Amino acid sequence: MFQYQTEQINANLQNAKSNLAYNEINFNRQQQLYKVGAISKADFDVATNQFNAARAQVNSVSAQLSTARKNLSLTNIYSPIDGTVLNRNVSEGQTVASSFSTPTLFSIAKDLTKMQIRASVDEADIGNIVKGPKATFTIDAFPDETFNGSVSEVRLQPTVSSNVVNYTTIINADNSSLKLKPGMTANITIYTQVLKNVMKIPVAATSFRPDSLVMKKYKVDSPFANGKGKRKGSGPKKKNPAGKIKVKPQGYG
């Protein structure tokens, strides 16, 4: 529509300029005749008025053409930055009006050689995260390769999901190889403390677990357990009928 209006107004401007040229020639002719007294002042005034009207018409149509070209330029969508288009949400011919809610027309990445990772850190661990520490991460596309980055920002606005509070931590990473793509999932390790020249031992060496062998407690029955063979004085010791000591597990009769 704006293209048609611009073309129509441009045609009107050309017509107005042609009319101005004719009236200018007529004005100059009438002016010469008026100077020699060949025409009356009234005829000269008519020629002057027609010339001025034609000139005003050209100025008016020129202003209309300028407005039409401005409106036409607003129909072109320009990116505010140089970059790579990641997503296009509109198609040619689709209506985009200021009376509607502002839509997202394009998703544009300014520089894919520098990436940011948004990591969700639990509230129990966020106290140890500050700006600057080193971070490493892996992605599913390259599971055997470790990428490096650093913490650049810890945002204060929490996110709550299923009663779990997390804080968004921004990690800057170099992507000169362009292996990292927008939207990838990263498994991140943030180094909150680094110790050098320390002894390293296996975790198993820091704990002790006793042997799991089950021990049973036994007792030795007295040969006088029946109460009939109790010694009195210094008489001889009486043996049980079998002449042996019985050994039984505790709790058995």
C-alpha cells in the first residue's frame, strides 16, 4: 500500500513540476509584455498568481512525497546489530501494527564465538559462588571434551520450582571453534576453592568399616547346674553324668 502511494504521489509531483514550468514561461512572457504596455496590469497579475500557485503546488506535493517515502521506509525491518539470525517468527506479508503487542520478529545472535551459560545453582551452594572463579563444563554432543569458562554474574532474583529455590549464575565461555550451539545443555563444575601441593588420598582411606562376620556368644554350663551336686566343705568334686562339660549357644535350653 505504501509503495503504491509513493508511486502515485511521485507522479503527481512530476505533473506539478510540468505545470510550474509552463506557468513560469507564461509569467516571464507576460512580464515582458507588461513592461512595454502591451497588456494590462490585470492580465499580468493573473499570470503572476498562476506562477505562484504552481510553485506552491510543487512544494506541497514534494512534502507529501517525503512523508510517503518515510512511511515506506518504516515497512522495512532492519536489525539493530550485525549477527546471525537464529529464528524468524514472521513471514512476508504478515501484519505488524503498533496497536498490537510488540512481537518478537527475529532472534539474532551478535557473536557466536562468545557464549553465555545460564546455570541454576541451588540455594544451599549459592553462598560459595562469586564472580570470577573458573568453571568447566561438558556437553552431550562432545562428551569427551571439556570446555572452560568463568563466572561473570550471580543474579539475585531466585527461581522456584517444586519448592526448590535456585539462583541463575552466568558463565562466559569462548566458542572460537563454534562447537557450542544456542540451547545446548551443559554439565557444569564451578571451582569455588583450589588447593595446590596437597596430599591426595582415596576417599575409602578416610573411613573404617569393621568386618561383617557375625559373632555368637556362648556360655559354659556348670557341672552343678541341676543344683544337686553342690559341694559342701572340702568333699570331692562331683562330675556330671556324662563326665563332660556341655557347651551350648546362649538362649538354648
